Amino acid sequence: MIFIADYGAGNLHSVVKAFEYLGQKVVVSSDPARLSDYRKVILPGVGAFGHAINALNSTGFTDALLEYVDKGGQLLGICLGMQLLLTESEEMGNNRGLDIIPGKVRHFVSDTDKIPQIGWNSVDIIKESILFRGIPDHSFFYFVHSFYCEPDSSESVAATTWFAGKNFCSAIEKNGIFAVQFHPEKSSDAGLQVLRNFAGC
């Protein structure tokens, strides 16, 4: 069974429906004490980084997630949930993240592309990844974001996407920690395959 963290900043309904469509049992809970009972955890996220990290801190999810990861639990961050895994973010001033993946969340700057990025974009798989098994390289996924992740090390980068004049990190995979900047629950068959791969790994 998969635990979906409800800390007040996630698009839970779509994520739950996607897993249920795949035949996966999920539990949505606002109780961080229950994390240790599950082998897989989803950290969704919609909104601003500062509000989200404050919500994680105030609900006790920050400490619970760090302990869960330290004990080898598997975690998938989605959209803002991916950004929260990094060390800090430029959004709403400098805000400290979970620091599970060393790096910084930066704001897109572009004279040619409209920000935020809203819509479908291709994903370039740059290393063998559990998340992208059975998914062709350059497949399209659905994005909604104004900020992007910049990990300190390329070792954790599983895929990149071109937008606003740069190849930004659009997926992370390292030691059982997974994250995607796009919304797999809104990305048709390819997105469902990402969720299926995480559930089955």
C-alpha cells in the first residue's frame, strides 16, 4: 500500500485516482506518525514553496520524512513535492527545504518563453531509471511550474527538459528517492507508467 502525504498543499484527488486506476491501494493521511508503516510514500505539491515547507514543518511531516528516508523508505516527490526535496528555494525569498537532495530551486528567467511553463513538454532520459522503464525517450509529460530544480550533483538527475533556454532537471532518482517536476497523474499513458514503475519497484 502507498502512503500519500496530506499536508495541505497537494493535488491529492488526481494522484489518488491515478493509482486507483492502476489497481494500487493507497491511503491519504495527515498523520506523519503513520509513515513508518509504509514502504512507499508520495509527496505531492501544488502552490508556493514557502507555504508548503511551513506546512510540512508545522504538521510534523518534515522530521517524519527525514527519518523515513534515513531508514531506506522509498519516496516519490511530484511537482512542488520534488522541489521540497532540495536544500533551498529562491521562491518567496530564500526558504530551507528538506535537503534530501543537495541543490537549489531557481526561478525561470526568459525573454522568449512564457513563464510559468504550462503544458506538454518532452522529457530526455539521461540515465537508466526505474521511473522510465517502458517509456520511450523524448516522451511528453504535462508541466505547470515557474521554478526548477538544480541539484548540486548530476548523479541524481534522471531526466532533463528544455525550457526557457536551458535543460533543467525534470526527474530525480537516487538511492530510493524519486521525483518528477511534471504531473504524472495528468500525463496520460506515459505518466501512468511512471506511477506504475514507482509502485512496482
